[in-house]
Amino acid sequence: MLSNFEIKPNKGLGELEFGMKMDKFIDTYGEPEEIDSFDDDEELNTTVLHYWTKGISIFFVGLYTQILAGIETDHPDTSLFGKKIMNLTEEEIVELMKKNGESHFEVEVEKDKDKMLSYDLSMMDFFFRDDKLVYMNFGVLVDEQGKIETV
């Protein structure tokens, strides 16, 4: 599916770019293994294409036109700022983000759940289990017209 798993904050993953339309994505990358749709929000609809065996889920958001707005991955080759990140510790992720200009984050821990670090500026969430990164997601904001909102 992808040949490059380098995260480009607020831009995409490898050759995937935020803003791509869903039909073009499916034509290029094939049918997903599973699809989830959420339309309980009056302003936005969300469709998630799951490619479980490829370690990636793709989020399309918009009311009239849905565009690629989010990616979740647990692929072992996922890298950020030139460094593979899966299985890094929380401390290593915090240091990597800090070294690249992002020092403000929030921590959320629910009993018997993964620990999450959230970085608002880059819209990234990192999920840890037993202090190892097991998956992460990132994306952009989309308006009801299906256009990326600038921050």
C-alpha cells in the first residue's frame, strides 16, 4: 500500500496527503478490509477505512465532500522526524517532540486503558501500553465544506 511511513505533521504520511478525496484514495490504494461510518454530527460525517493487515486506518471527514483528514497507524516502519517511533518509550517521544519544537502536551490516562499524550499544535496523539508506543494518530481540521482549516 505505502512505500514510505514518514509522518509529515499537518501534511500526511508518506505519499498520502491530507485533503485527498476518498474515491481517489480507494482507486489508488484499493478496497479497505473494513469500513466504519459516523454521521451523528450535524456538521461533519466521518468514514474510516481500515487496512488492518497494513497497520493503518484512514479517516475521511466532511459533510458534502469527504477528504482525508486523519491517519491512525501501528505500522512498525512509522517514523517521525527521521526516527522510527513504534515501541519508543513515553520519555523518548516527549524528547523527540521537544527537539522538534513541540514541548506542550496533555496526558490522559483512563483506568485499564492506554496512556495518551496529545500534542495540539501538530494534532498528534500517541498511545502507550506498558510505557511503549503501540499506535498513534494525527490529522487536520476540516470544515463542513470538506476543506482543510488553517490553524
